[in-house]
Amino acid sequence: MNRTTLENIQLIDIPKISDPDGRGNLSVIEKDIIPFEIQRVYYLYDVPSNSTRGGHAHIELIQCLIALSGSFDVVLDDGKNKKVVTLNRPDIGLLIPTGIWRELENFSSGGVCLSLVSDVYKEEDYIREYGDFLSFKNA
Ligand code: T46
């Protein structure tokens, strides 16, 4: 049984240090910024604008997505409701709890999605069929 809803999805402010001498910005992710222990980092890039990534939910994995460069849309679905979050700032993280179906689309040219996640890669943690996802949520 998994009762997470869209309300459990959060945007996280990532501290930004603007350089006083005009050398640009620096963001840092330290202990306590992300509410889980990061076990793996991966990133999506060179994604064609008409491609969709994701299209699945996770059983145990918690994830934080950051648009390091450019922008993309994240379509989030808890089995009852859907919403779209556009990520376009490297100082904002999207925290996705377990049991949320997600699809990433509309990548801009040069869009890079950084993903910080709570576990190593385990295919058995994926629900890749939408019907299975609905059964999982309604179990
Ligand atoms: C997610 C979205 C945002 C690995 O071998 N190790 C890894 O850590 C990952 C993430 C993937 N893979 C392999 C598994 C597939 O053969 O890379 C291939 C592509 O993976 P997938 O189709 O799952 O890629 P996306 O972009 O659809 O999904 C990924 C993550 O898997 C997923 O957790 O939320 O990015």
C-alpha cells in the first residue's frame, strides 16, 4: 500500500551564493538540504525536445530533480490527480517521494536534469506499467 499524494511533493530551495565580484553563482548541497541520504547521482542530457524520460514510479526510492541547465517539465501523478512542474532553476530541487508516477518532457536545448536518489539502481524498485501503478496505489 502506498498513500503518497501530490501534496507530498515539495520544492526545495538550494542555497545560492552570488559572487560579489560578478563571477556568477555557486549552489551547494550539504547535509540536511536534501531530506534523505544520497546513494546515487545521475543526470539526463542531450534529450531531444520531443522525447519523454521516466514513465514509471518507484516503490522505495526517493528522488530530488534539479534543472542544472535549461528547462523541462515533470508530469507528476499520484494515481488520482496530476500536475506539471516546470524546472528551470539550478537552485530549486523537486522532491518526489515514493509511489508517484513521473514523466519528464519538453526538454529545452541544453537542458540537463540532475537526479539525486536515495538508493543504488534496482530494477525491481520500478513500476513501469501504468496499470500496475494504479493497482499498487489502490491495493
Ligand atoms: C527517473 C528518471 C528521472 C542504469 O543502469 N543505472 C541507473 O542508475 C539508471 C538511472 C538507469 N540505468 C539504465 C537502465 C536502462 O537500461 O539506463 C537505462 C535507461 O534508464 P531508464 O529508462 O530508467 O531512464 P529514464 O530517464 O526513463 O528514467 C531515469 C531513472 O531511471 C528514473 O528513476 O526517475 O530518470
